[in-house]
Amino acid sequence: MTITPLALTMGDPAGIGPEITQAAWAMRRHARPFVVLGDPALYPGCQIVERAADAVAVFAHALPVLPIHLAAPVTPGTPHAANGHAVMLAIERATRLTEAGETAAVVTNPISKATLYGAGFQYPGHTEFLAALTDTALPVMMLASPMLRVVPITIHVSLLEAIRTLSTEIIVQTCRITAAALRRDFAIATPRLALAGLNPHAGEQGAMGDEEARIIAPAMTILAAEGITVLGPFPADTMFTPRARKGYDVAMGMYHDQVLIPIKTLDMDGGVNVTLGLPIIRTSPDHGTAFDIAGKGVADPSSLLAALDLAAELAARKE
């Protein structure tokens, strides 16, 4: 069977992306190959390739790179807006290669949204940009590790906006996509979705808010009628204990930090960001650019390795 490589984007070149990429290659020379979309100057000793397929033959002895040249010199820890276009182009090309079947999945190194905004970036993050590139109406962000899987119903918006936009419809749509992905991509025949309440104590029967009864419960009724196993809504402060986590396959949070804080606390190095609902596979490390340690040789590649491993696993299952 012909091996199709993964596509790895460079991320912000002033962050830790270049060094964890080289570390990941050094540790994965006999794993599924990947090809980097980035500036060859970032990767000493790399080998430039003309096609993604060429990465398979190159990978055992050199890091293969499909060139995307930067506009400005790179100083580790100091991002430059002039390089924003190349960073975005790397994501777009990786997406197109994967759509065309030339690469098996997209793995994205961390970007700095604040830096990209100076280059005309118009999205809250990777998830929304990938959705726009692939014409996906509702992308779903899952963070997954061996200890826990979580999905925030609302993603990169303020807490006030998250509360304003939370609705029965978006809960239903997000849970449908999540359940389908767990069955198809993670081989969980009957996934169990645990929904967190929005309010303290899941509203305390209306004493601390009525969103649980007014918004969340109707969504659960619709989903249950479709054969999707939904549990809750649970108080968010007790649903992440070791005993509670054994009772479900994914925790559905009503807003970003409600579920990302637990998984990043439990397994920061092993956590992987997976975008569900796209026509392609996409994973990413569960951390940011880490400008404060970039170029110092102390960055941990564990989360990138986990993202590459999960992308390879999902690609193999799809194949």
C-alpha cells in the first residue's frame, strides 16, 4: 500500500514550531512520514522536495520541506507581521494537498493570532480558518488525550458572547457532529456524551439560572430521540473527577474554558486539538507559540508528537 505523508504547517516561525518540528522528526524517523510546509531556512539540514509524495523517500534521512518562503528574517521569540502571509499560505496549501489526497491529514503548528491580524487574518483561530477554507458550516473543536476528551459548544468568543449565542440548536448540531466523529474516527460504537451545565451546580434547579432547563434539556431530548447517548447536564465542578470521567467518552462544555482548563490541567503534554466536521483530518498540539522559550532549546515536542500520532491513526482508519 502506498504511504501518503502527513502535512505539517510551520506555524509562527518565531515560536517553538521550528524546533519541536525538528525534534519530532528526529524521534519519528520510522513512523508515518510528514512533510513540512515552511521556509527551509528554519530547518537546518532539511531536504527541499517538489511534491508531497517525495517526502516518503526522504523522511528516513532528512526532514522534507515544501518551500514557503518568509518575507522577513526570523528572531526567535519576536514575531513579525510581515511573515503572516506565509504562515497563512502554509495552512491553505496543507489543506489543499489533503483535499486532493496528496497528504493524508493536516497537522498545524501553533500560530499567533495577534500577529496574523496585522497581516489581514480575519478569523478567531485555526478552527475557523480551516472551516472557511473547506466550506464547513460548523467546525467542532475537540481536545483529546488518553485521559479525557472535551468539546466546547462555543469556541473563540468572549464569555458574554458565548452565553448570548448558546442555543438548543447549536448544542444539537455540535453533539451530532461529535457523536458521528467518535463513531467513525475513534471507533466508539455507542459514544456517551456528557453535557456540562452552564451555571454553578448546573443551575440548582433554577435557583442559579434556567439555561439548563430552557436550552440544554430540550437539546438532550432531541438527541436522545435520534439515538445519541447524552448524559447530564452535570455540574462542571464535579464532572472531571477520575470516577466521573469513567462514565462518558467526551465532555461537552458550554464555553471554551469550562472544558479546556480540565484537559490542559490533566494532560497538557498529551492533549491534541482535533477539528471535527471538516472533510479532512486536522490535528494540532495543545499549546501555543511559547515565544518566551522559543530558540532556547527547552521546548517539549510531546504534544506535537501526540498530534502526529493521532493524525496518523485517524488517517489509517480512514484509509
